[in-house]
Amino acid sequence: MAMAIGVDPVAVERCTRYVTEVVSVPVFAKLTPNTAIIEELAAAALRGGAVGVTAINTVNGIARIFPTGNPWPRVGRECRVISGGLSGDQVRPIAIRHIAHVARHVPGCQIMASGGARSAFTAVQHLYAGAGIVQVCSAVQRYSYEIVREMCAGLKFILYCRSRPELREHLRLGYGEEALLPADIEGWTHELRPLESVNDIVGASLKHIGERGDMEGANKWRVRAVVDPETCLGCMTCATSCRDNATSAISNVNGKAVVDPAVCVGCALCSVCPVGAISYMQLPGLDDLTPEERALAPLGF
């Protein structure tokens, strides 16, 4: 019954109104992620009197099946399972997508985030996507309430780093794949900024999130993989990924991975490198090339 109601905007509006008409506290409708129209569900909840929404509820799925063939969780002697609600780390990318979608398509909607927050680094992603509040459940169950204190301390650290030019580069280089990409962020590492509050960063990433048609094409922005020979182990994991998924632009030369610039299309599938030996060099867009140079530029698989 709840699933049937949760994916129908008319039912969401009606059931939300049932609640808002008899209570005096603000109401946030918790939205299912098992839908392709979450923005319509959010708008329906607001029409029903909600002041905002919580995104997201659990994701429909089965957690795992063991090598024995038995699922988890399982019930009874026959080890039965039904598709249930997944939460935690595995649903965070889905939560961030839905939060951003509601923030972009339902202006003024207040959003509580729920789904995969277990640290300051993961919680701030929900804030950047447009949520003003982050809820935590699975992580508290696993690690205890002490994790909330750690998340608050970590968030203060991130906000402080954003205000200091000598620390902002740490945020860019200290967290995974962003260190691989060319950075061209005006004022990012040069100016002293006022210390921000949480409200100041809510939705800060929405300007980067859009639809496929909003993406800059090769006419404006291209990159090429570059291998650091001092770091490269010669394991050729990158070459395998490039061979099986892209353009076979990487070869083994004297025990080191080498990129052929005439073949590399900058897809970043070689970022599977286990030691971070690959970075990406920005190239002129096709609009900035001569006709002769354009004819030689690799453009696709």
C-alpha cells in the first residue's frame, strides 16, 4: 500500500493533506527513490501542505545472495527473502541524484537528506546537492551516536578549509578523483574568504549539475590522460580498462604505461590506476584548433 501511494502524485498530495490538516508542526513528506518523477512527488507534497520533503527513503532491492545460494536477510527454515529497503553507503549516489533533482526542479522546497551519510565528507555531499539538513540512521546503528560528533567536527573542518587559501587546495587534492582533473577555479586558492555557515554551502554544487544537453562538448573542453612514470607500477590495469572499454590508447613501454595522444579521447576510464599515477591534462577545445588540427583530434570510440 505504501509503495503504491508513494509513486502517485495525487495520492501523495492527498495523504500529505490528511496529516497537515490535523497537526500544528511542520510536515516533511519522505519520498521514495523508486520512481522516475520524484520532482512531481515533491511538488505534490508541497501542494498538500508540507513545508518540505525528505529525500530519500530506502531503495527497493535484495541486499545479497551468498555462495550457498541463500539470501540475506532470510527468514524461516526455507530461507525466504523479499525485495526490501536498502540503506547506507550503497544508496548515497541515488540519494544525491534525487536531492539535486528536487532542488533544481522544485524551487523553494526545503529538503532533508537521508541516505548514506556516515562522515563529514559524505554528509557535505548532500548539502552541496541542495539539502539543508542531513539525517543519519544506518551509520548510527553501526557506529553509535558518537559518529554524529565526528561528523559535526569534520564539517567544521571543511567549512574552515573553504575560508583559507592555504587549505582549500587540501579539499581539492585530498579526496579521490578530483586530484586527477585539471582545476581552473577562479580565486579558489588565492583569496581569503569569510568563514561560511552550513546555509552558505547548501546547493553549492547545483550549478555543476544538469542534463546531458548542458554538458560542454569537445568543441569547448577536452582532456588527455598523462601517466607519471615515477609512480606507475607497470601493472597495466589502465591499459586493460582502455582496451576493453575505450580506444586502446595505452601500451606497455619498457614496463611502464604510455598513452598515445593520437588515440586517447580523455574518457577517464583509466582512472582505475591503483596508485594514482594517471592525471588528465586539459587541451584546447575543437573551436580553438585549426582545421588541420581538428582533423587529427581523436573524438570518440
